[in-house]
Amino acid sequence: MMLEGEIDIYPRFHPTSEWDTSSGQGLLESIGGGLLTLKGKPFEYNQRDTVLNGGFIAFRDQESKKIAFEALAQSGVLD
């Protein structure tokens, strides 16, 4: 839906596996979007003891990223 311009932000607060996110992240990055941890850090693949990811924010573009992280900060989710 992001690639088609139907949504701008997708928050995920529950675990996923690396294989659930890697290809979607690549597609989002190809259109100027991305996928970051809830703390704003890039995902690392094959660098941990587990293949499980924590929560994340996927965003369509840099403006959506800004809005998403402002909303997280205001909601207290990151505290």
C-alpha cells in the first residue's frame, strides 16, 4: 500500500522476523522511504543472536518519517 501511495506510515509494535521485513525495507528505500526501529535506528540483519526484530516504523518518505517520530515522542511510547 505504501508503494501505491495509499498509506504513508506503518507502525509495528510486536515482533517480526528478519525475513518479514528485509524485502519490504528494500522496496521502501527504493522510493525514498524506509524502516527504522522505534528508537530511530536502522535495522541490522544477520548481526544478532536472534532473527526476531523488535517494533518498527515503516515510512513512505522523509516527511512521513518526521511525522511518525514526532507522534511517537508525543505519545510517550518511547519513554
